[in-house]
Amino acid sequence: MRLTNRVDRTGTRGGLPYTWRVTTAVRVFALALAAGIVFSDDRAGVSGPLLAALVLIACAGAVLDWTPESTRTSWTAAAEMLLAALMLASADASAGLYAYLAAPPVVTGVRHGFVTTVNVAFVGAIGVLAAAASGTDPRPELVAAGPWVLSGLGAGLLTSWQSRSVRDQVDRRAPYQAAHQLMEQLHGLARRGDIGLDSAQLAADLEADLRRKTGAVASAVFTCSPEGEPVMLSSYGDGAPLAAEIGAAPEHRSPGVRVLTVQGTDGVLGYLVLGGVLRWNDEIAEQAVQVTDNFALRIDTAELFDEVRRMATSEERNRLAREMHDGVAQEIVALGYVVDEIESVSDDTRTRELAASLRDEISRVVSELRYSIYDLRHQVTEHRLSGALAEYVRELSTGTDMRVHLTFDESGPELSARTETELLRIAQEAIGNVRRHSQAKNVWVAFATDGFLIDLQIEDDGVGQAGPRDRHWGLQTMSERARGIGATLTVRERPGGGTRVHLRTHDSTTAREGSAHP
């Protein structure tokens, strides 16, 4: 027999579960009604023990209803109904006490659905019939219990229908409430500095800890892409050969290499590979597993937070692009029409010249706005970084005399999404500066990576003089992005004229060390 057809949901009002207060009130009302009927019949002395037993049954039901939602089932109301029915029918109770049999179906209607309410009422009827059948004449018990069971069934069905919309609303809000609580906890912990939410930094801390324990000279942390391919999160020393060790059998791995699995909440999160291990025994192996497990949940949480942050950043960039396109860009275009009108109706030569000059400046500003909108919307998608860079450079060079020279060499494991995004933003700023300020005829974009080392160079043959300017934050932002992925950025004059922007990582170390978080 199926006793439930939906998951019970509860809301909170005033600090206590709202539905618990309602169901407790239903039980209290039923007990008060039964007691009132008994006292009016002057049978309080005879029915007193049975009334006390009903109070105990009601209290037990209320306590069980207070249990966590994940462990609470509709069997509580069914058991309460069956126990009360068997006790009353077998004890030749006063007819007034049967009023309590209306309570369990109503309680079930508040918490559950139609099917559960009908089943609980059916359980009560079966209990009364079974207990009464043991006597000589079951009709008095059936006559006394029948109206209350039917009343409870009707009220329970009505309550279930009325509360369905509330339960559906709670069901719809439950995922958002859970997400809100989680974000509040993360926000509070991050503000207090109790945790770090930088996945690359956490991975670097994990590597550093195990290198100290094992004497390893190289290390790398890899996460698993949706396709199951390793994606390097951080590395130290010569990390390039370590990726191949992940899929190798233990007996076929290079000497001094140890591979530790990083278990996340949903399975394998990634791998920690140590190279050149000097010390390794059972005690160190156990410590390494403990350290890895300790960092695993933190890295998993940071990875999830990074993904949420990337999604939020992407959405905000798209929102800004829409606002710029639909707001200031359209207003400036309309201003251009006004200038065109002034130029067409004016007979003064000076006014026409000024209007034409203003029209050219408006066209330049509109063009810059369109480039800025494209910058905001452009991102790395399914193609790798080289594809995103090539698409960006082609778009910005369209309609200009600037020639573009591209050199890409990508191999090895994929870079992390965060690293690729930061590299793209740095390249966008550098290439945008070439277009806006350099008056260059040629721009060279070269990008090379083996999945560990990164080398990005953007050169032009323009006027040079690319040093920092007051109240201009482009170069500072580029440097901050570079430091965020463990790289260095230099901007200097190019031999032969122009500017060279050069970003690179050193000895495969792609994450920072020395975190304040242990």
C-alpha cells in the first residue's frame, strides 16, 4: 500500500516550523473536543485513563513530526491513527473519545497529499473494524468511530487541496533557499578570512605542503574536464612530464613519481602528481592522503565558487554591453544626426567645418564604443585560447590598414578556464592599445603553451612610448591579471620601433605560493 505521493516541505515563521505548529494545534483541538464531549456525558472518571493515553499518543506524534524533514515520513500519522483506533475500539471507550480519530487525517492533509490522507483514514477504519470484530457486536464501535473518521477524511482532503499551492511554492523556492544559505555561509567565511576561495592558490598550498613532507622537486595539481581530460590547476618545477604519469599503471611510472587521487564530493576531482620524491613510506603515504583529503573539499568548493563567479562575471559583462549599446551608444548616434542637420542647414563656412570635425569625433567615439561592447562580449568558448585570440584580432583589424601576424603553438593539457580568460583580457587590452594609440601598420601576436609554460607576446611597429600614464589603469590591470595566474608582464620598446608586451610564466610555476591560508 502506498502511503505517500509527495515529499513534505515545511516553512518557518516566527522561528518555529509553521506546519508543525498547525498540526500540533489540530491535535490539541481534537483532544479538547474529545475531553469536552466526555465531561459533558459525566464519564470523565471512566474515560480518564483512555484520554490520558490519547494525550500520550498525540505527544508522541508531535515529537516525531519535529524530526528532520529527511527522516520524517507519513507512517507517523498512519501509526498514530492505527494505535488510537485499536485502543479505543478494544477498550469500549466513550463515543466522545472517538473524536480524536479525525485528527490524523487532517494532520496528513496539512503535510502530504490526497493519496496519503485517504490511506491514513483507511488505516483507522481497518483498526476500528479489527478491534471491534473481537467482540460480540462491533456495531456500537463502528457507529461511534465512523462519523469521526469520515469527518477527518473530508477535512483532510480539503486541507490537502488548500495547502497544495503552499507546498508547491515551497518546493519551487527550496533550491533557491538552499543556494542562498550556502552563499551566505561562503560570504561570511570569506569576509572573516576563515577560508580562501582561490582554487589555484589552494592547489599551490597543497603542493607546497606535500613537497615539504616528501622532498619532491616537482609537483602539479590537475582537475578533470567534463571530457575526463586533465586540466592543470597549478604546478611547480618541471611539471610538463607529470601529466603523462596520471594514466600510467603504478609499476610503469617513472622512478620517484607518486600520483594521489583528489576525491571530490561527486567522485574524482583531480590528481596530485609528485616528481622526484626523496622520502616515501607507509607513514608518509598516510599523511599525504590525509593532507589531500583535507584540501580536497576546499579545492572542490573553490572550483565551484570559481565557476559561479565566472558565470556571474560573464552575465555582468553582457549586461554592461547591452546597457552601453541601448543607452549611451544610441544617444551619441542621435547626437551625430543633430550635427549632420546643423552642417546641412548652416550657410556659415566656419560652422560647417566645426560641424564636420565634430561629426568625425562622434564617429570615432561610436566606433570605440562598439569595440568596447565587443570586448565585453568576447570570451573563450569551445575553441581554445588561440581561436579566441585570432577571432578577436580579425574583428578589430577589419576596416583598417593594420596587418596582423599570428603565431600560435598550443600543446599539452588544456589551460584552466580562469587562466585562459585572464590571458584573453590581457591580450584584448594590449591589442586595443595598439589600435587606439600606436598608429602601427603591423601587429604581431604570438602565443605558445605546452599546458604548463605560457608565453604571450604582442608587438607593434607604431610610435612606442607605451609607459604608464596618470589616471590610466590599463597597464596596471594587465599586471594584476598576470600576477593572478602566476605570470610576469613586461612592457618595453620594441627594437626597430613600436612596443612589445610580453607575458610568461617561469619554470612551470603557474600558481602563487605563500598563502595566508594553511
